[in-house]
Amino acid sequence: SAALPHLWRCERDLRAAVREARADITVRICEEIRTVGGEEYWYMPDSTQPRVRSAKEWLKREKILLMMPFFLYKRVAS
């Protein structure tokens, strides 16, 4: 499971790993994750990690990961 702000990346990475392993696995997303909390639940303004202080800060990081070609992302993430 993943927190909602991580969901797109988690799903993408899981599907890529399944393809790479040539496994017969179906990745399903629990739809209830989309109904849990809100910005006040996912972000903490007083966090020591700037990226989790707000949706705006989070998107700065996520946009880079979203636009990055997957082969580069894989190198960076490993």
C-alpha cells in the first residue's frame, strides 16, 4: 500500500517490476486509498522534510520523477 501522493509512482514501479520479472501477477489498487484523509492528512507543515510540508512542495519533487524517462529513474532509484 502507498500513501495517496505516492500512489502513481508506486503503481508504475510495481507494474514495471512485474513486467521485468515476467511474473504472472496482477497489480490492483485499493480504491479506498483515494478516500482517506486530505491534504491535512498527507502533508505536515512542521515536518523536517521540506517535500512533505505541502502539496506544492511535494509536486516539485514528483514532477521531476514523472518526467524522467523510466530507465533513468530506475538507475537513480537503485
